[in-house]
Amino acid sequence: MQRLRVKGGGFHYDVEMGRGAWRSLRQFRDAGYSSIFIVTEKLLWQRWSKLFLRDSGLRKARALFVPAGENSKSLNMVGRVAGKLLECGADRRSLLIALGGGVVGDLGGFVASTYMRGIDLVQAPTTVVAQVDSAIGGKTGVNLGAMKNLVGSFYPPRLVVAEPLVLTSLAPRAFRSGLYEIVKHAILSGRTLFRELEEKLGSLPSSNISALEPILASAAKVKVDVVSRDEREAHLRLVLNLGHTFGHALEEVTAYRRFLHGEAVGWGLLLIIRLGERLKLLRPRDAERMARLVRQVGPLPPLRDLDPKRVLRLLPRDKKAIGGRIQWVVPERIGKVRIVTDVPPAEVAGAFHDVRQTA
Amino acid sequence: MQRLRVKGGGFHYDVEMGRGAWRSLRQFRDAGYSSIFIVTEKLLWQRWSKLFLRDSGLRKARALFVPAGENSKSLNMVGRVAGKLLECGADRRSLLIALGGGVVGDLGGFVASTYMRGIDLVQAPTTVVAQVDSAIGGKTGVNLGAMKNLVGSFYPPRLVVAEPLVLTSLAPRAFRSGLYEIVKHAILSGRTLFRELEEKLGSLPSSNISALEPILASAAKVKVDVVSRDEREAHLRLVLNLGHTFGHALEEVTAYRRFLHGEAVGWGLLLIIRLGERLKLLRPRDAERMARLVRQVGPLPPLRDLDPKRVLRLLPRDKKAIGGRIQWVVPERIGKVRIVTDVPPAEVAGAFHDVRQTA
């Protein structure tokens, strides 16, 4: 078990990571909450509720189910969950636990941040991406049309509990998808985690919890460090967007049907690595090493049939764009990125063309 | 012109109140915003846009219209406004001005607090209630079904600008409705404002701006003082709920069709005054004086035909209820209220019965 501390302006909370992390939830059993709710997905709950309730001791907590999938990240679903909470008697002193992947965490977090103007929230992430990334840092949100997280909030949870055992029930593709975010964190953080991944990534099954745990903790620490230095993403936090500018456009152009989020980030990393090389910000040797690590995760869904114009047109709609100018996070070397706002469109198109060739 | 300062944990903002208040918006013209949007209602904009644009100097700002009425306070409308903002190119450095009454302020504030996880907000209230109460203090929200403000946020604006001239175009009933909230503030604040109202309230037309201005400023100051001492309403801020526990139930039981919000608060004040008297917390002489001031505002829509059981059943659903217990804000004397949580249901029913007799 590792405990990482997130510090922000006026608040802090812990990330408990490792086997038995759910036991930390026992502190909430007699903490004076009027009621405790768990927003989750039905299949996940069927598989893990027994362990969750035993470890957490929260036997009186009530589970509320949302359908699996990105479509649940909608204002409509916010209304449905809030309505259900009201019906079940949730009030301002209720606690909401979001038990699930990025969808449940983002939706549940947004509901907690807005239900009666904010109730206490615990994130209990159950996917790789959620454990090392999305459940940490207080970002919540829902999509509007094709625009991801257009409506959301910054809302620090009381606690994050990441139990790696749940990862054993992930489908192999979903598990691998999360590894792309770990690669992203390795590129941001530096040689130690990067080398560890180079050694282990190819042979890391979700069932090998003891090999997984230290990698998850190192990857989560990257996120914790960044958000602790900058709770709102205006500045430093932007680096976490590495690979996501292209990634979001790929998800959007395929209506979120082709790529898992991590897979879109995987392509996004390959694209931004290539862009860095084209801009001569990144040496070919480092670019190759980074790209090799991305490829090592496994096969990615095809890119080749996508219309470059349609993809490129979606780029300026990225939420991090300011006045229509994209803030590109470009790797310079392992452990270092640079924000670049004046990338010539021809170079962006060129990078897309180059990577698409190899797809 | 009066300037009041709201201070909270980690932020502060000014409330500019009086003729010419919109001129304070000039500071935003060259403040580096990528774009400026005004969420408002069409009729209001037609009537006041010329003065607003001239005083504020914000000629490049773009108006977005929402339909008048409480129904616009919905998650659906949040999605529509956010979609429109996206379509018009709003990004994280955009400014949103909510120009309107409580509905526009609550909805616009919520949109600003959640669009791309929060953009800058200015409140430009145009009704009495909004100028002295709802636009101050950072509360935003939308309704869910019949539950008012079930989904919302605490989100301090950059500035509040209250131009009393707009009140001259209010319908007489809408204008009067706001005076009930001023009476509420007078009961909370003490004898000075209370006496001033006793002298002037009967003969205060919306057209008499110079007589109105100091009263608006005194009433707004009550709100500023309370929220500055307690930005989140857990404690002190609860006193502002005076008259609202009954008021919300009355609005809900009539599906928001019969009473304007202030009118429901008017009845709510009469009911809570009577309850205070029944509980022997409030002396008959003070109760009478308070009730007289409420009645002085003008006629209220009928109460007599409402089923007491249906009204009383809605009371525990008030958002301020904790574990199903209502936190009653009961006047003890002019300038003093007490929070009471253990009011016998028979006394509540009795107060409703008594006031209903007189309706």
C-alpha cells in the first residue's frame, strides 16, 4: 500500500493505492454522514460488491447504477442520478463514492460537486486510467454532444482509493488501453519509470498484481505531483494533456465508437512524438524510443481510413485552445515537454500523414 | 453609487449598486478576455441593450437568449447555453455576464461555473430580488423536477453590477414581489432598515429611483454581510432562509405557477412569524409589527384553497433539511432569528392553519 498526498489551494487529500486500499473507507463509516451512496455500474458491482463491502465496512451504503459507456457522461444522466439521490433521501451531509472507471468518476464527481451545491466525494477508481490519472486531481465533467467534458467542475474528493485487484476483471483490451496513459506519465516523468516500462510493459498481464502495483503507484505519483503544484490546469497541469489534443479529435471523429480513450491517447502520443520530431524539438533517437514504448503496449485500432481533414478540423475545438490557438504539448526528451502555440498547420497535417502511413 | 465588498475564503468581489453601475463593466473591455457573452432574456435585452452597451462599452459582447421563466432553470437549458457558447467560440478565457433576474443569474452562474470547468462571471441583476439577494453570494443552480436548485454550485462572480434604472420596466407585481425579500432582510438586520421600510414601503413606486436606491443598498448590505462571514451556508448563511422553507413548499405545491418567488417568501414570512409566536419565541407585539410590514407590500395570491397536508408534506424536502430534520429559521425579534430543528409538526400545521384563515 502506498499513500500519496495531493495538496491544493486550501485543501488536501490522500490517494491510497494498493491491495486493501478499500479498507481506508472504514473511516467514513462513523464519520457522521447522514447516508452513503455508491455510484457504479451494475456488472462491476456484481463482481466486486462483496469484497468492497467487506473491506470498506460500508454495509449500509446504497448502490446507484449508471449504464456502462461514455454515453452516461451526459447532463441528462446527471439529472437522473441527482433525482435518484433525492428520491433516496440524500442530503447535504451525504457521502457519494464513485466506484468505477473514468465515466463513473467524471459523472459521479460532477454529481457530487453539484448535488445541493456539493456533497462529499470519494473516488474509488477501477480501471488503469482512472487509478493513475482521471480519479486524481479533482476534474469532473460530462460531455455535450461530441464535446468531451464541456461541462464540469474542479472538485477535490475527500479520498481516492485505488484497489488494483479489480483490474484483474478488466477485458484485456480495456486493461491495455490504460497502459497508454502510463506511457504518457513515463514520458512526462523521466527515465526511471520509462526504463521500468521498457523492461516490463510487454509482459504485464492484469493478473500480475504484485508486478503491477509499483508501476501504478509510480504513474499515479506523476499525476499527484503535477496537480499538487497546480490544482487548476492553467499552467503546469497542461502538460498532462500530452497526446490528448490529437486523442480527443480521434475519439470525436469516430463518435467515441472505435477507440477506447487510452487507445486514442496511444495514437495521440505517436502523433505528437512525430510532430515533435518534425518541429526538430525532439531528437529522432528519443522519438523512436518513445514510439517503440507506445507500440509495445499492443495493437491499436486502425487510423488509416480516417479523413485527415475531418480530424484536423476538430483540433482547435480542444478545450485547452485559447482564442482558437491550440496549446500543443510537445515532448522534447524523456522527462521534458514544451508548450508550443504556433505550430504551422502544415506540420500538424504532416505528422498526421506520417503516422497514418504506418497505421 | 455604493460599492459593497464581499469577502470569502480566498476571494473577494465588489457589488456596485446605483445609477450608472453598468459603467463599472468598462474594466472588462480590455482585460484580455478572448470573448464576452451576455446571457439574458430577449425582451429585457430589447428594452435595455442600448443603455447597457453604452454604459458598459462592451459593444463586441454577444447576447445569448434564454426563455423567460423558471422553466429555463434546467439541466437541459444548461446544455443548450453551453452548446451555444461552444458554437460561438467561447473558450476558457471568455467572460460571461448574466443580465437578468434570478432565473438568468442562477442559470447563467451555473453555466459559467461549469463551462469548460469554469469561466469568469459577472452578475448584472435586473430585478429587486436579484439586486438585493440572489445575485450576491455566489449561489448558482438549476431545478430538477419540482426541486429548486437541486443541482448547482458556489461560484463567486468577478463583479456584481446592480443598475436600479432597469427596475422601472418591471411589471408592478414583479416589482412588489422583490420587496418581500427586502422585508426579509429588514427582519434579519434590525431596526434601522425596518423602520425605514415602515415609513416608505407603502408608497414606493418602481419609478422613484432616488428613493429606492438607498433602500436597495441597505438590503443588499445585509446579504453582503452575511455571505462575507460565511461563504458556504452551513452555518450563518442559513438565516437567509428566513421565510423560504414555507415559501419553497408553496411554490412547489403550485408547480411554480401561482406565486412569484418573492410572493411565496411573503407568505413564508407570515407563516414563520406566526410559528415563532406559537412557539413563544417571538412576542405578539413584534410578530404583529413584522406581519404588518409584510402585508404593507401589497396583496398576495390566495393561499386558502391549498391542501395543508400537501404543503406540509413538502417541507422536509427543503435542501437545508439534514437527515430529514428541517432547520427552521424563526424570528425572535426585529434583527434576531434562531435556528430551531425540533419544532413539533402540530405547531407547523397550526401556524399554517392560522395564517390560512387570514388569507
